[in-house]
Amino acid sequence: MTPEQEAHLERIKVGFTTLVDPKYRKGQLEHGGDLFEKTPTELLDMAIEEAIDNLVYLLSIKEKLHGFQYPPSR
């Protein structure tokens, strides 16, 4: 990889490390239980809910930046 790609990857890793600890702890406080004890089906359902949330956030950002467009313009 190029030095620029290596630097980009390092920034991503630092960002992830900075964000994951407080996010995990907040989830523990809000939801309790042990994530590692969830069944594969429970984890899949939770991941789908998160994906829906993410799409809502992304579409909201797009609307604020460009006005709502669906289907998306290319």
C-alpha cells in the first residue's frame, strides 16, 4: 500500500479505537446482558435494526446536503 493509504488506515484504526469503548459501555448501560451470550438470530435481528437506523441517518444527511432525492441521482 502507499504511504497515504497506510496513513488513512491508521487514522481509521485510531478513530475506531477511540469510539468503540464508550459506545460499548453505553450499550451495556442501556441494554444490559452480555452481547456475547446472544444467539446468532438475536445478533442478526439487532444488526438489521442498526442497519435501518444507519440508513435513516444517511438519508437524513443526504436530505440536508442535497434535498431529498429518491431514487438517488448519479
